[in-house]
Amino acid sequence: MGSQRDLSLVPERLQRREQERQLEVERRKQKRQNREAASRLQGLQKLLNDSVLFLAAYDLRQGQEVLARLQAALAERRRDLQPKKRFAFKTRRKAASSIKVGAAPGAPAAAGIQASPLPGKEEGGFGSSWVCGFSNLESQVLEKRADELYQRDVLLTDLSDCTIKLYGNPNTLRLTKARRCKLLCGPVSTSVFLEDCSDCVLAVACQQLRIHSTKDTRVFLQVISRAIVEDSNGIQFAPYTWSYPGIDKDFEGSGLDRSKNNWNDVDDFNWLARDEASPNWSILPEEERKIQWD
């Protein structure tokens, strides 16, 4: 009796396995298409960066907006291909529990920016995709892990004397109004944007880096296209050296080519002289590159 029932279930089980196999084939196909799309976007980004000296400001802005929309769409497709987490009841954590704090006595309470859609488009590459990050904090150690970061847009703003560690693969990263901060970030699929920062140290890997209104900041960089500085001074560059368990997997997911690094190939929008080096940025001397990240 039992064996007959088991036999009757065989066709159903075979059909289910075939459906699972077809879904896996389709998933792999879409992943391959995403990698090809990321490669083409990198090519478009390089073309746009190489054309900044010849394009009118309006055309450059239009090109950047189109690229930002394409990058956001690709990030959305990547998120759709991520395995869905199983639903489970769990106790709600406090708002600050996502932040590991090593604060000095009397430091203000941490206030994390919870994942939420941006109300409108922001300059610097953020569109309507989901964001996470930290804001309005002093003298704290802040961390986010891979499952919190994957293909998210990270926004860090109004931070002073903080150490921020981002273990994972965000889609974009924006740091604004930072003072005396250390930022360590895993590979960013598209762009990193700095604005109004001073006396900071960063380790970032990305497709594009743009630095605006920033001073006296060291950047340990891996970048596919040429970095851009504007209205900035005292910027020093060195190769990206931060590492952590799982970084190879994050690089693979980011679509960045680890063999390509233009960390010392920088365009200064405020210095157009071809025959003289810009005074606003420089190469960090090798003897000053040895930093204890952790």
C-alpha cells in the first residue's frame, strides 16, 4: 500500500526537480547577462570619464544621470537574483543594535539610517533605490555586514571622529560632512562620492571615485576609471590594501576587475594644465602607507 503511494508520487517529484533545474539554468543565465551588462557599463563609464574635458557641462551631467539610472537598474536585477530569506518571527531589536559602538563616555547615542527609499533623486549617483548608513554621530565604531550591504546604496553623513567598517558589496557609497573619520569599505559595484570631508582616511574599491570640496584626506584606492577631484586640496592617493574574510567573494559579486587599478590616474577639474602636475593631489609616500586597519 505504502509502496504504491510512493510510486504514484514519482512523476510529481520528477516534475518538481525538472522545474528546479530549469529555474537554476535561468538564474545562471541571468547572472551571466548581469556580468555582461556590468562590463558594458564599465566601458561606458570609462568613455564618459575620458570625455570630460571635451563635453559641455550639461552633456556631462546628462551622461552621468543616464549611467546612474542604468547602474540602479542593474543593482535591482542583482537584488532580485539573491536567494530570498525564509520568514521567521524574531524579537525586534533596538534601532541602534545594528551599530557596534566603541564610544567615548558621554558620546551621543547612535542613530542608524534604516533601509528606506529616498524621496527623490540626489546628485552624486543616488536614485530611488534603497539606502542604508549612519548619520549625526561622534567618536564611535560603526559596522555593517554583507547581508546588510549587498547592492544597497550607502549614505554616511555628519560624522566626526568615527571608524566605519563596511564588510560587503554595496552598489554605491556616499560620504558627506565627515571630520577625522576612518572609512573601510569592501568593493563598491559602481561609484563612490565624497563631499565636504576633511582629515579623513579611506580604503575604497569602486568603478568610479569623485571627490568634491574635500581637504587633507588620504585615499587607499582601487578604481577602474580615472578618479576625479574638484574644489579639493591635500588629497593623497595610495593602492587599496584593506582586506577581510570573504572579500574575494565580494569582489566577484561586485563585477570589478581586480587586475585593473588606476589609483594614481586622477583628473583635477580645477587644474587643466597638461604640462604641470596639480597641486591639489599627490601620491602618498610608500613609507606612510603602512596603516594598521584593525
